[in-house]
Amino acid sequence: ETGVTQTPRHLVMGMTNKKSLKCEQHLGHNAMYWYKQSAKKPLELMFVYSLEERVENNSVPSRFSPECPNSSHLFLHLHTLQPEDSALYLCASSQEMNSPLHFGNGTRLTVT
Amino acid sequence: EDKVVQSPLSLVVHEGDTVTLNCSYEVTNFRSLLWYKQEKKAPTFLFMLTSSGIEKKSGRLSSILDKKELFSILNITATQTGDSAIYLCAVAKSNAGNMLTFGGGTRLMVKP
């Protein structure tokens, strides 16, 4: 148990589907993040939220849409994805913006 | 462009061996370097290094940073099969909050 819970663990979706990934942190942290981990590529930062305000959108396509309704929850809404979007999507949180990240177990996404 | 390079890409050793993992970086406004261990899904935090020449130690793991030569090493002594994982290095910049740049990782396999 990492203190950061992601659901679902696995997701298979077609290119025309709409789905959402959910992340919840039980650590009382103030910042939350979405990272993408593709095969044979380094972890890539997608979005950062600090105190529920988005502070970074790292040139991510608009088919990925984040939502942070409160400091404990983070969503990633997906629509009209491409097969190359198949990856492990990791959520993380940190106490402050300069603190180490605590990662969830990720959602393994496959786009068919 | 910021760059974090880890070597070797992969490593196979036997239990009891000592290993040294390398991480070199080229970033502007360096703030800190972090090491993570990723066994199956969630990367777990190992060390955060901000000052040159000061070794951080946790059990059989230790790490040190050289800000002049722009690299860090992670040492694991008396390796065990449970040390098998991908070891990730990441760099944080002083003007970019917690937007880490990750290296590609070193995959370590420890054989019995």
C-alpha cells in the first residue's frame, strides 16, 4: 500500500471510447501529478496540480483532460485515444512542490 | 534541452555482489537529484541528494552526488534477489517545482 490508490488497475479501450482514470491519495499531500510510462521511454510528466490548481501542462494532447476536484483526488479523462497512447499511467503526490513524490501502482492502459 | 542518462541499461549479478549504478545529467538550474526503485508498478523513493560529496545511506544502499562532474551513483552492497528492479534517477530544477526529468532507468536482476 503506497498511500496513493489508482483505479482501474487495467483498462482496455477502443479509440472512440471515453474513459476516466482515478487517483486518490491518503497522505494529506498538497500536490498531485500524472506521469506516463511507455515501453523503452523515460517517465514523462503530463500534469501537475498544486492545491487543486493546475501548474503545469506539459504539452499533452487535448485528448487527455485532467481534473482535480480536491487535494485528495485526481482524474484523467480520456477520449478518442490512439494506439500509441497505450502505456502505464502513474499518479503521484507530494507534500509540497519540492518534496519527493509518492507514486501509485498505475493504470495499465491499452488502446485498441 | 534537459537530459538525464543512466547506465548501464541493464545488469545481471549474483546474490552477494556489489553493484554501482550511474546517473549523469545536464540541466539548467539544478536543485536536486532523486533515486527511485520500481519493482512492478509504483516507483518507491530511495534518496534525494542536493549537496555534493555527502553520502546518503539506507541499509545496503548508498548514494552520492557530484555537482561538479554532474553525476550521481547508487551503490548496493551484498545484493539480494529482492533488489531486482528498475532503478530510476530523476532531476528537479530550482525554478520548476516538482517537475522531474527522469532517466531511462537501469534494470537490475539479482540471481540466487
